[in-house]
Amino acid sequence: MSLLVTGSIGIDTIKTPFGISEDCLGGSAVYFSMAAGFFCPVRFVGAVGADCPFDLAEVFTGREIDLTGLEIRAQSKTFRWTGLYHDDMDNRTTEHMELNILAEAPPKVPDAFKDSRFLFLANTAPALQLELLEQVEKPTFIAADTMNCWIHGHLDDLETLLKRIHCLIINEDEARLLASEHNLIRAGQVILDMGPDLVIIKKGESGSITCSKDGDKFILPAYPADDVRDPTGAGDSFAGGFMGYLTESDRIDFDTVKTAIAYGTVVASFTLEDFSVNGLSNTNRNNIDSRLTELRKLVTF
Amino acid sequence: MSLLVTGSIGIDTIKTPFGISEDCLGGSAVYFSMAAGFFCPVRFVGAVGADCPFDLAEVFTGREIDLTGLEIRAQSKTFRWTGLYHDDMDNRTTEHMELNILAEAPPKVPDAFKDSRFLFLANTAPALQLELLEQVEKPTFIAADTMNCWIHGHLDDLETLLKRIHCLIINEDEARLLASEHNLIRAGQVILDMGPDLVIIKKGESGSITCSKDGDKFILPAYPADDVRDPTGAGDSFAGGFMGYLTESDRIDFDTVKTAIAYGTVVASFTLEDFSVNGLSNTNRNNIDSRLTELRKLVTF
């Protein structure tokens, strides 16, 4: 099965109580691909400027990540983000952001990728997400992420997008904002009424709540991390583990969705144990499977 | 098996976005007993003044709650509390509080109750909790609740208490405060090092995290409530369901503890669906068992 991701590649500077990681590799498509690569081949679509110091082929060594869709634009600059995590690691402040290449036209989906069956549209302007998904011919399962600024400023586009996708992956504050509803169970229902078959509401260290149009629900705590060093990319890693497992299974029934969410949860737990993509670089499918077994035991009564 | 509870009886006024309930029945021992009464007989120890308008024997009809330990003090006034819940129902403000009888000597444990095996010390000054537990001869399993003001102001007493009890049931902010540690997994470990064999950290709508001295862990989401009308007493109802099931089972191994926590979670979900104890009055063990089955399905993957 074929999984396509479109999203950002970033040069991140991350400040936490545990230290600073300057100009390290980040971006939604990067975290997503590293995470999904434990499960299936990934087709990568993203763009960087000539200033990008990272060799993604090298970073992705050992994973089947097809970089045909990576555009390197000589006249452009790569997306940059500086984030500061506060003492409790729950909240972060964006200290500095340069959209750079993300403010330009999005990269094209290569012809060879147009038959992709599973598609993840990482967070960006919903109009661009629509433009990207229209380049894929017959996707079976489209998931997307979004964020506050699009809910506030581009709601029409977002509503159009929601009618075209199968699954929205969103954090709890965004879900409340989008649904104008504080209670997350009711917020999930409101979002389902906007179009998608499935909504996954991420609650950080409290896990996730998933609701389906068929009335199914799944509630899973996060894997209990006692050593959180850098939460950057945990959400995109969750999405990568989730979509990677669905693609590997080539199924989208709710039982498979539940296991996929558990895999996403576990993969994200490796991301936040180290800076940048190091947590994902330094683990493997065996470790992920062990942690999945552990998570199942932690919630079983 | 015998379960003893010591705690408050209150005249509550509760203000929520859904309405106001004036001078309704409240108090930790009341919610606890109503909840535990689904599982086992309960021995009740508490005190009210002559102004108390409630007939507890009538309120508890249909449950085996022994009121031998209920003191009615002619010269005293009953504890009163007025709480305001904000729009999101997650936060509340105490608008008014009269300790009244709670500032007097605690009620005595009747001789007939002194052989109780399971004991719950609802939130009060840790010195009083110690005084109460010393009146019980050979308890097998003692659980206690506490709150911020005792952690701030009576830490010595609380530390003495923690060495005498088997289980602390505490909410997440209090756990962080007591442990001086933001990460809840690490906070749980710090609290275990203070004495108890088991710590249950309650996270409101995000459920609970339980850690044992033997290294066992259990993480359970809350039952997904889409209609929260009054969260007052949910924590004491949780404790009641938990202790009630342990007492009914007469076991304290970790598998039984996990099921007991799930029962506590489910019983609490009935409390918050209506004002005062109405949610508990209007349900039964069959409904509780059905919801337990549903909760198990919600977390199984």
C-alpha cells in the first residue's frame, strides 16, 4: 500500500529546561515520515530552500522514504521555527518564526505518487491542503491536521476541506474552538457533522479521544513518559504511526483504527524522549511493539 | 467485609451554567457512602448540627448504610459550602464556606465499628484523620484523601499520616504540589516513597493514573460524559466505588485494584450527570455494570 505525506521541513531551535537544540531538523513531514517509516514505505512531498543544511536521504537511511517529491528551491529559504518550552513542558511559546518557503506555492505531487491510496495532509492553509489532495487520483483514506489560525481566519476553506477528508487529527483546544463546544465528546460529534468519518482529538499527556460517524468511540491514555525532553513533533509522529499502521494493514475498520491509534501513541512517546528526530532515529519496530504491549497492559482491567 | 467512612455532611449551594441548587445535600461521607453502598454495607461516621434539614436514613434508603456513627449536635451548625462552576465546568470557585461543626472535635468511631477492615478517611485535617484511624483496631486497608491547604499548612501531620495508610487518593494538582514534581509518573513515585503502597492520581475528565510500590501501573480514562451538570462529589464517589468494590471482593491485589478503579470511575460518571446526590440516587448496580462493560470496550484495542 502507498502512503503519501505533504508537510513542512523545518530548521528548528528548541529551548527547554533540559537544554537548547539549535538549528536542528524539524517539520511535520519529517516527523511524520520517520514515524510512518516503521510500518510502510512513505512518499514524501515537501520543499526546502538552498539554505537547508540537512540531507534527508541520510536522515531517512534504513526507512523506505521516497524523496521524489522533495523540492529544493535555489531562490528560497527554508522554514524556520524557534520554540520555548516552559518548566512544566506542557506549554510552549513560539519565539520566532520565518515561514519562508511555506509562504510560496506548495510543492507538486509527482506523477509517480498520484495513485497513492493513503494520504496525510499535515497542517498548513486549508486551501493548500485542498490543492494538494486534488492532485491525488483516488485516495482511499485522507487524514489532515489543522490549527487555530486556520479555524480563526480560513474557516470557509477548512469547512470545504472537512467535506473532502476521512479523518481529522486535531488537538483538544483546536477541537473546542472548531466546534464551539467545550465538552470533547460533544465537540467530536459536531466535527463529525462537518464531514469527516473519524475525528481524533489529541490531549497531550492525557492521550486521545476518537469518535467515528458510525458511533464508535475509543479513548486511550498517552504512554506514561517519565522523561520528556522535547515534545516537538509528537503530534506529527502520532499521525505517522497511525497512518503508517493503517497503510501497512490496508484496512480502515474501527478495530484497525484503534490499534493504529495505539501505535501512534507509542511512536510519539519515543519522539518526546529526545531532541528533534533523535528519539525516532534511535528506536526500532521491536521497541515500538514492546511498548504497545506495555500500553495494552496499562489500560486493561 | 466491613467498610468504614469518616467525612463531612454538608449543606451545599451549587451554581453552574445549568442552574442553581440551593441548600442541597452534600459532603464527602455522603457521596462516598451512596457510591460504596452499591457494593457493600457501609459504616458511616460524621456529624451535623441541629440545623441539618436532611434525613440521611431516608436518603440512604435501599442501601445498607449504618448510621450508628452519625452524631447530631444540638449546639452546633452543619458545614456549609457554596461553589460556583465556570462555563467550562472544569474549574470552580468556593464563593462561601462555613466550617461550623467541622472545626469542632471529630465524631467518635462507635465501638461496634472498631473492627472495620476497610477504612476511608475523607479529606480533613491530617491530625484528625490520624485521630480517627487510631480508633479502628486492625484495619486491613486504609485509604485517605487530602487537599492543598493541608499540604501547604500541615505537612508534618500529613507525612505522619502517609506512613500509616495504604492508599492515597489525590488529584493531579495536589500530587504535583505534594511531590514538588510536575511529571505525574514521577510525582506518583515520590509519593509512594512517603509511605503508601498505592497512589491514585485523579485527573478529572482525563481519568486517573495509579502507581503501586510493587511497580505496577494502571492508567484509565474517565467514562466519557457528554452531559456534565454538577461535578461536586465526583471525587468522593470515585473513592466510594473504589473502596466499595475492594470491600465486596475482600482483596487488594493489583488486578482487583484495577477493577475497583474502573468501578470508581463509572460510579463518579453518574454523580456528575445531576445535582447533589441525585445521579447516585437514580441509578443502580445494573446500570453501573453496563457502563463498566462499555468503559472496558472504550479502552480495549
